[in-house]
Amino acid sequence: MKDEKKNRTRWLHLRLSEQEYKILHKYFAASLCPKLSDLARKNLLRKPVVLKYRNQSLDDLISELTRLRLELNPIGNNFNQAVKKLHSLSQISDLKMWIMGFETDKKMLFNSIEEIRIAIRNLAEKWLQS
């Protein structure tokens, strides 16, 4: 379970040498802590710090798949809106106008899906080679 959020009202100011600062940032880069202050707090309070154990290619894969998912969401929303509009049409002339407009949207949708499919295939090939 996640720790309850606590208001932190006390400040701790700390001065480091340039070398100490570099060491701290190197340790921070190797950790899964989202903020440098989280890493420092965990170290000061002697709590465990989880270090990265995944390889970089998996992290790259996850970030690319997340980007692709975020690209798919608006496409699905647009498609749902188009279908909803189709169901609300009552006259033939409205239907013809909708069909002409939908053809453009459909081409854009299929182009985006194809780009995503190619990107996923390329990612899978890279992943299998490593």
C-alpha cells in the first residue's frame, strides 16, 4: 500500500562539494526515485532505495509503447464520436455528408494505425535482437 501523503514543513539545508554532488546525482540516476529529494530523504532515514535493475532497452521499449498508446487514445475517441454522430442522423442528406466526411477521417485513422503497427514491429525486432 502507498504511504499516506504527509505534509513536510521542516527544511534541511545541505552543502556539498562538486564531487559529492556528482556522486549523489550518479546514485540518483541509478535509482528509481522520481526526485532527488526522495533519494536524499530515504538515505537520511535509512530506508531502502530501489536501484534500476531493468536494462535500458526495456525502459526504451516501455516509453515508446506508452507514446503509441497515447497516440491511439485520441484516434479511438474520434472514431467513437463519429459513430455517435452517425446514430443521431435522421435524413439521407445528412447521412451522405457524414459519409463523405468520414472517409477522410477513416483514411487518417488507417494511416495512424499502420504507422503504429510498423513502430511496434520495429520495436519487437529490436527487442528480439538484444
